[in-house]
Amino acid sequence: MSKQSEQILEQQLIAQLQKLGYEFTVINSEKDLLRNLKSQLEKHNNITFSATEFDKVLNILSKGTVFEKSKILREKQHIVRDNGDNLYFEFLNTEYWCRNQYQVTNQITQEGKYKNRYDVTLLINGMPLVQIELKRSGLELKEAFNQINRYQRHSFGSGNALFQYVQIFVVSNGRNTKYYANNRNQSFKQTFFWTDRENNRETNILNGFTDSFLEKCHLSKMICKYIVLNEAQKIPMVLRPYQYYAVEAIIDRVKNSTKNGYIWHTTGSGKTLTSFKASQVIMKLPEVHKVVFVVDRKDLDYQTTKEFNSFSEGCIDGTDNTKNLVQQFTGTYKDKKGVSKNSKLIVTTIQKLNTAITKLKYEAKMADLKDKKIVFIFDECHRSQFGDTHKRIKEFFSNNQMFGFTGTPILKENANKSEAIARTTKDLFDECLHKYVITDAIKDENVLKFSVEYVGRYKRKDSVTEIDIEVEDIDTKELMEDEKRLEKITNYIIANHNRKTHNKEFTAMFCVNSVPTLIKYYDILKRKKEAGEHNLKIATIFSYGANKPDKDANGFVNFEQDFDSFDLNVVAEDSPQYQKSKHTREKLDEYIEDYNQLFDVKYSTKTSQDFYNYYNDISKKVKERKIDILLVVNMFLTGFDSKTLNTLYVDKNLQYHGLIQAYSRTNRILNEQKSQGNIVVFRNLKNRTDEAITLFSNKEAIEIIVMQPYEEYASKFDKAFEQLKNYVPTVDSVNDLVTEEDELNFIKAFRDLMRIKNILSAFSDFNWESLQMSEQEFEDYKSKYLDLYDKVKSNNQKEKVSILEDVDFELELIHRDEINVTYIIQLLIKLKADKQKDTTKAEKEIFNLLNTETTLRSKRELIEKFIEENLPIIEGSEEVVSEFEKYWNKEQQKAFDKLVDEEKLSSEKTEKLIEDYLFAEKTPLRDEVLELLEGEKPSLLQRKKLGDRILSRITDFVETFINGMAS
């Protein structure tokens, strides 16, 4: 059966949309688009624009970035009519979203840097708000995604830039279909399948997706109600299907009943966005007095407040103390500037909420709230609600409604058996309103699988057979805290950390069973660093009060007390507990001082606020990859999200939801290089891991959630190598590829090989000897692969668009930070020092690196020239660095002079722009670049082409001569 062509798929889609009530209209150019826009806006607003009035409308539409245009789209508009009257109108009816005008068109042509034709465009009130790009069956969706990115670069911003108003993109090859918001910075990983309420995918664009997602009212609802404008990042975000169903379920509950409920969405699936959107909609309901978002500890209070405010700037005033919380409840709160704030949305901790409703001094002020409709949303409700506070809240607020969010609910199997009555999440919050478990998230590629390796299992002799038997737990303090054991584990981590984190592209956490053990580990790592055995940046944080033992590891991770309660005076000074807590505080202060020295900061444990600031700084630096390993006991094992963290070392008994929560710190989606979350376990937790996965999904889910053994991926690699050789039997045969189709086959085959190699390299067992392909062969093929990448990149400067242009080369899979210019210079020094020996092999190694390392390819010709022309006349190895620096500065100046001379730029202004570019790490705007021109300014028609060319030359100059050149 032949593959369905793109044209036939396009025709069938348009026919189906017409059946759903979309009016087909022929629009070939921007001129047609503007004529239709005027007509549709007039129809929608029941008005008529004169030509000059419509020019004023276009002037409104032409302003701002994509993010600002998303705001303009949703706002009421005003112009002054020709006769002086005020005219108010709208681009989109966001309140009654079904009352808009719907059209479908195809093959609109826009001419920017290149001429582009867009497949299928959905117009709402004449505005292009949904763009659908189609590929024929069998092609990767990522190609359609990359094609849209190309349109954004080349033509969406041309003319009146109406295509910058697109809210949702859809990419499909017929059988597979995904959608995403208009955010150029996101990767293909941030695209989503649509599903039904039970998380069953509706991937076929003609059979399921169009009828459910593109149906007029539903599509309008997604645009008007379920796109969140993230103020912090200045991007629109669209809800995923499970987020949509959860919010809809909560809203229905609030509107139509007084019942409670909870949402079971697996850790890492975007709970904050879901809870924000639910809160945002509920607070607009007239019958609701306040929406209170409740978290368990101050660190989460900070994080959640920050994230909520990022979605809608200033929508939340975080409660620093109970007095502020009471003022927020009563509408008398003022911010630090004295401005009255009466937000319907409050974020607070369970501890402060408890104080507000139990302390006598707040009783009179809180009394009026008892009968008001208060909706409570509890974050990670399995932690915050298993105590007397839940009962007190229900008794105090008689008109309450409660909703819980959790990634790992308390079920009968993992309920706390030590309580008189083992309560579950259902006991406290009634029924589960929506469920999205870890298997759903992995299937949808919203979170990663776990690669779990068990290192150093324990055995004992059977008393009868005297045969060694592997045991699940030997939890004797003598064994677990034995210095030799801790030393071995530390050596293992040092030896394998680079492998696990892709040469520190990612960071790691190390969770241990107690503070005393953590102190021992930290001291060992510090001693080994001082001895030159590693250069890892280590940090730690823990509570310095008396620690309760965690013998049962029942899943209830004992999270440290609230930051406000750190007080050594809670125990008698002559007691053993006091001496112990005093010692741990002194050690923590010592470790904080190490941190201060490392990062040139000043933190301490003098006050709870000081400690809290230290916590926040560690959180920030882990996300920025400035800390290699963070040692913890309980902190950071839940509620902490970092996409750059990919490894968890475990020397701690974990179970049930505590285990899943801890493991889930590693599995946030980032890019192709982060292919799994690495879990390295130094205890026998295999059975407990299987139990936890079974409990929170099902028994069959273990194979879905946990990666296969090393041997499975080695076998896949060998098969991928065979597939590669079908296209290019030898490295040299890549040179003989004739057509772009042949080159595309090679690119895809080698990319498949790289993906598997990326997974393999994280295993401790990885070695090239176990594979059919040698390391040198891999490097040689990689060089050819990068040559093709360079060829495609250079073709971008030409008018003809290559079919290879939309292929994602996934260069992050072969990027290695430690191979840089400094590394090459060290090899050159060694080469010069060994001049008496045969240097052919060393030179070959250097030239091989220049060919295969992505970070060096822009510098390759210059470095090769230095090796061939300058290195032979340098007398001693000690002169290599200074001579290279002189050479590089000379070549840099020549390239700079050539740039400003050929483009007729101001030398001083260009130098200043490059300095600003490097400082801000933000690409200059085209208008800023055009300001560099001396003499006659270009015409409007010339500005874009000339500005883009100069900007491209400047960024190439920076990439070649400055980036990666730190000494």
C-alpha cells in the first residue's frame, strides 16, 4: 500500500473541518489575508471600518512580541473613528468562546527572507490562530516542527506579522499528531499528543484528533481558557490533555456540588501549571470568597509562590508570617510599599494556616470567614494533610471545599500502619477526579524512564546449606556506617560521576539515611578533593535539630521541620540530644563556609531566614549546574524540580511514595542527551522499587518505567550499526552519496546510532569492546555527519531550501564540554614537549578532535593553520600558550577588520555591540545591528536582508573567536 501524500491528507483534513462548521476561504497572499480579516472583524463586532480606521486596527496588531501579541489578542480594543467617536471592539470573544467566526484556508504564501507556503491555517475572526503543518505518512513529526521553526525565522514576522498571532501549532503525518503553544524556545520534547479523559491517545488527525481537538468550541476553549501567559519567561503555555481534564473536573465540582476531590498526576507532569489554572478559574467564580493554595514547608511556599506569580505577575502575595496571612484573609493586607492588596488567591503553608485558626489573638479577625465559601487546594496532599490540622481546617471553615494534588497518593497498601486508623487520600479528599500515572507520562514522553543500577548488594550464609544468599536488607548500623563501606561508595561515585552526568552536562543528588552518615560522606569527599582525587563541586544542606531514626522507611519521608522552627533551645543543654544537634549545626556551619568560599557568598545558620536564603541559593545553583553533587538526607527529595539534574545516588532505605518521589527528581524532560534518569542504589532496594512501581501503576509497568539491562541496548546498537552500513558500508562511502535523499538516510541512521550510544554511555558497564563498532569508526562516521551539518548550515544562506534543513541533527548527543580550545592547547604543549618521539599519533588525535568535536569545528581551520605554520618554529613547549594567544588575537583582529570593512560598519559601535551581546547573552535585534552602518541607510526593502546577513556574520565571529576561548 502506497503512503498517503501530503496533498491528499491536506484535502481530506479541510473537508473534515468543513463538516465541523469551518467555512473554507481562498487566501493566497497577505493582501487576501488582510481583506478577509477586515471582513471577519466587521462581522464579529457588527461594525464597519473605513480604510483609515482599519489602518489603525493594523497599527494595533503590528505592535509587540509574540507574547505581547497574545495579550493584545485577548484585550478589548479602542480606536477613534474618522468622525471623532470612540469605537470599542475585540479581536476574540474570550468569555463566550463559541461565539466567534471560524474559517479554514490553505497554502497561504508569505514572503520574508524566503517565500514560504503554509499548509492549513485556521482563522478565528479572520486572525490566523492555529497553524497546521502536514507531512506525508512515514516522515518524522519533528520535521514538521522544524519547518514551523524555519517559518518563524524566515516569514512569520514579515509584512504585518499576523502569523505571530498563532496560538497553537499542530504537526501531523496523518497517523501521529501533536500540538504545542507558540514558543520558539521550546524543543520538540515540549509537544503533546491529545487524549481522551482516560488518557487514550487520539493521534490520527482524520480519525479522532480533528473531531475532538479541532472542533470549533473546544479549540476556542483551549485558546481562550487554557493557554497560560507566563509572565516570567514571556511565553504562552498551553495545557496538556490531562491538565485540561483535571481543571475541568475541579471546576465542575465547585460549580455543581460541595464535595471534595483529589487529582492524581504523577510527579513531574506539571502539577503547578494545573493547580494555577484551576485556582485562576475558581477565583473568578462569584460564589467563591477565597482560593487558598496550601503547601507543607516554607521552601515549597517560596517555590510555588514564585511559580504562580510567573504565570500571572503579582497575582499572589506570599505570606511571610501568620499576621500577613490573616490580613490576606480579611482583605486588609498591604505590600512593602504600602499598597493595599486584596487578592482572592493566597499561597501559604499548612503550619501558618493552622496558627491562624487556632491562636486566640487572631480569633476575632478570622471569625467573619467561618461561613464564607473558601476553596482549599493542597499541594502534595499526602504530606500536608495527615495530621490534626486537616480536621481543624474543616471545623473552622464550615463552608469549605477541599481539593488535593498528589503524584503519589496514600492508598491502603502504603498507609501509615502506626496510626490508630490508617487513613488514605480518599478518606480525606473523597474520590479521585482525574488520574495520570507514571506509565501514562512515560508513554507520552512527558517524563523519562529510570535506569536503576544496584551496586554492592549484601549476602549472608544460609544456616543449613551454608550457601551465600542475597538478602534484601542488612540494616545494621555497624555495617551501614562502616568507614570502609562509605569509602568504597565514595570511590565508585568519583569514578563514575562523569559517565552518569555526561561529563557534568547534568547534576546529581546523593541521598543518605541520616545526618551523621552525611557528615562522614561529606568529610570523605572533602578529604579526597584536597588530595587531588577529584574536582567535583560538593554542597549539602540538612536540618540541625535532633534527627529521628528512619528505621521503617515506610514511605513517609521525614521532612525537616519548617524553617521557622530551627532552635537549639528546644532541648535541655545538658541532654545528649542537645549535644548531638549542636554538633550537627557546627558541622553544617563548617560546610556552609566551604560553600561561601566556593561561590564567594555569605550564608549561615544564624537565623531561620539566613538558613532559608542558603536553601534558595543551593536550589538555584543546582539548576544552573554550578553544583555537581548535592548531599541530602530528606530535603530536596520532593517538591524540587530541576531539568538539569539526571542522577540520584541512594544510600537510604526508601519505600512506596517516598521512593517514587525521590527517584522522580531525575526524570524531568530536557533534551535528547538526557535520555533517562539515572538511579544508583547502594542498598538492596530492588524489591522495594518493584513494589512502589506496582503500587502506583501496575505490575506490568516495571518494564515501561525501568530501563532495560545494558545488554539489551548493546544489541540495539549493533543492529543500528548494521542498518547504518546498509546505506554507507564504509566511512569513505559517505563521500559518494549523490542525492539529498541518500544523505538524509545516512543522517537518520547515524542519529539513531547516536541515540543508543547516548544511553549506553551512562551505564557503568559501557565499553567499546562489547560492541561491533569500534570507537574510531564511530568518530570517523561522526566527522562525516558533522560535515553534512556544516553543508546544510551553509546552504541556509542560499535561496533554495534543502530537504535536509528541517532535519534535527541532535548535536547535543555529541557535545562534550571538556573538549575545548584549552584542551587542545594542552595537547599541543605535550606534542611540543615530546618532539624527540614519534608525534604522528598525537597529531592525528588532535586533527581527529578538530573534525569531530562540535565546539571546535568553527575554530578548526585557524587551529590547523597554527599547528602547520606556527608550531614548528616555536622553540619550547613553555611558549605554546603565549604564542597561541598572540596568533589568536592577531587573527581575531584581522577577521574583525574584514567584517567592519566589508559591511561598512562603525568599528567602535560594532565592538560595543559585541561586548553587550556577550554580557547579556542575548542575540542583538536587527534594528540594533542596522545602527552600526555608516553612511547611507538601507531602504525598507533592504533592511531585513541586510540586517540578517550582518547579524549572522557577527554571531559567527563570536562563535569562532570568543565562545569557548576561556583560558
